[in-house]
Amino acid sequence: MRDDPVFATPALLPNALRDRTVVITGASDGVGRALAERCASAGGHVVMVGRNTAKTTHAASRIMNTTGSRSVTVETADLLYVDEQTALAQRLRQRHPAIHALVNNAGAIFLEREVTRDGLERTFALNHVAYCNLSLQLLPALRAAARSGSPARIINVASRAHRSARLDLEDLQATRRYSGWRTYANSKLANILATRTFASRLDPAQVTVHALHPGLVASRFAANNGAFGRLQRTVMDWFSVSVLAGSDTAAWLLACAEAGASTGDYWVRRERTEPSTAAQSATLAGALWTATVHAAQLDDSALDSTTATAQSA
């Protein structure tokens, strides 16, 4: 594992998230868990979303013991499935009427093609549809948390892998010549394109939306794919940074002035960076959005809602 990058200032200062609710998916392990600990240390109310209740609860307990925070709660959902995404969002809105930030972090690479009970290819469902559906469903709570000069934030964990994407709008479910890596890369391009769509349709005074590359991180990513996946993970670890370093840009975006003053950007190591040419295409972003809404039967009417609830400070 390579040395962590060194930054001049901490990603989050003490109390930077005081009285703010931050929802983090994929929070039981890896970058999500490291980010949850950073947010708890910064005074935030952290909602850790994981697929395994016991694992996520254990991670939350460790974070509370480490940070001294008692404002860490757990939600369980398998984000492969549209109905579980929707049910999670409903619970979150009931329990947290005002959500200051949503970090869409849960994701995976699958070397074998399978479809979910919704008829969606797994990578498309987990890495892309879940980001879109949760963001849509939580817009009322995000808008409710906005204050003058302090919009709520959606942070999408994408990847530099998007530069290897070859997105075919006629085959979003990867029914032809399936490649786990290419399908993963396509999903990360989709993350950035969806970020662009949300940013273009939301009032940035209420909600800003950003995507980021966390770096090649030493985590359990890819280890779900049997012996080959574990071998791949071992090789990747030689070139990886720690989960703490991988969570840095996401943590920084939660509180920095830059992420509140702009929207629709792609960030690498706290720097606004140009993504691939495909990721900058408004035409591709619009076509992908239309196809996604249709494939997953999403209701995107909240994107253009005029019944915003942002309040003055």
C-alpha cells in the first residue's frame, strides 16, 4: 500500500458538521466506514447504511467508542433492489425530516452477469440506479435542510474508471458480451452523468451535487468475486491508498465552501477536475437519464419541484 496523500488542512474540522445529518451508504466497511468516523468526529449525526445489520451495527459501535459520539445510527437495506432503496428512503424521511448531506458510496464490481428480481443487471442496479433513486426520494429532506448560503449536498462516489467506459444506451443491462470491468466502468461514467443531470435540474441554492474519484483504495472491493477476485484485490493493494485517504475528498466536500458555491463538478484529491469527454456530454446525460427512469420505473418529478422548503438562516 502506498503512503497516504498529505493535505495541508484536515478534511473536516472539529464541529464542522455540528447539528447536520449525513447519510452514508456502503458505510459498514472501507471508504464509507472511514467517512462515517470522520463525520462523527466532526460532530455530525451520521446515518450508516449497510446491507448486513450486524456488521454495520458493529462498525457504528466501534466508531462511537473511538470518537465519543453518540449520534451514529444504523439503517439496513440491500441496495440492489429498487423496493429496498425506496423503503430505506421512506424510513429516512420519517426519522430525519432534514438531511444535510447524502453520500452515495455503496457499490461493487461483479465478474459474472446476473440480474436482480427487478430484471436489472446487478452493477447497473447497485452502482447507478441506487444512487439515482435514493437521491430522488430524499430530495424533500435535503431541501428541508437547506439554509441561505448553505445548501444541502449530494456526493456521488464515482471513479477514474469512468475513463474506460463504453456506454451503450441500447444495452444498459449488458446482455451482450458481458465484461465485469467494462460494466463497472460504465456505471462510474453513469454516476458522473447522473451528477450532471441532478445539477442541471436542481436549484443550487438548495441542493448541490458533486462526483469524485476516491483513489484506488485498500478495501474489500472486488473480493466478492471468489478466488480470482481475492487475487485481484491482493494485486490492487500494492498500489492502493488507505481507506482514510480514500475518504478525504468526500469528507472535504461535505463542508468546504467550494462544494456549496458550485454544482455538477467532478473532484480528485480536492481538486475540481475535468472528467472524460463522454462524462461532459449533456446529450448523453439526458439520454441515460431517460433510459434509467424507464428501466427502473423511477419517479423523477421531484427534480423539477417548485415546492422547495429552503429557509433563511
